[in-house]
Amino acid sequence: MGQLTVQERRRVFLARHQTSREMLTRLSAPVPAPQPLQPSPRLSRIVKTVLIAALLSAGWFVGQAIELQVPTSIVEALPRR
């Protein structure tokens, strides 16, 4: 009862072969890349404006903390011996 006939073995072989061929075809098919989410143009503009304002204010605060003093002439910038 556990043995298959030649025709049944052939059907099983062909079914397995067809399934493996379909699997290989499915796995080798190119997959489209997901599209990145695009923020709305208005939100993007607001974020850019806030970022520029933050960078400018941070630069101003750093400039005030360091108290950058620019020499008035090249002679003052040269090291003295």
C-alpha cells in the first residue's frame, strides 16, 4: 500500500519540479523599491526656515561667548618675538 506506481511517481516528480521552478522564478523576479514618504512642501519650507533660524541664533550666541576680536591690521596678527 505504501508504494507508488510509475505514473504516480512521475506526477509527484513533475509537481515538485514545477513548484521549485515557480519558486525560483518568484525569488529571482525584481522587486520594486518602496517609495520614500515625501513631506508636504509647506512643512519642508517651515522646517528649513526653523533650521536656518536655529543655526543663525546658535552662531550669534557662540560669537558672543567667544568675543571674537578681529585684528585691525596684519601687523597685529603676526606673532611677536
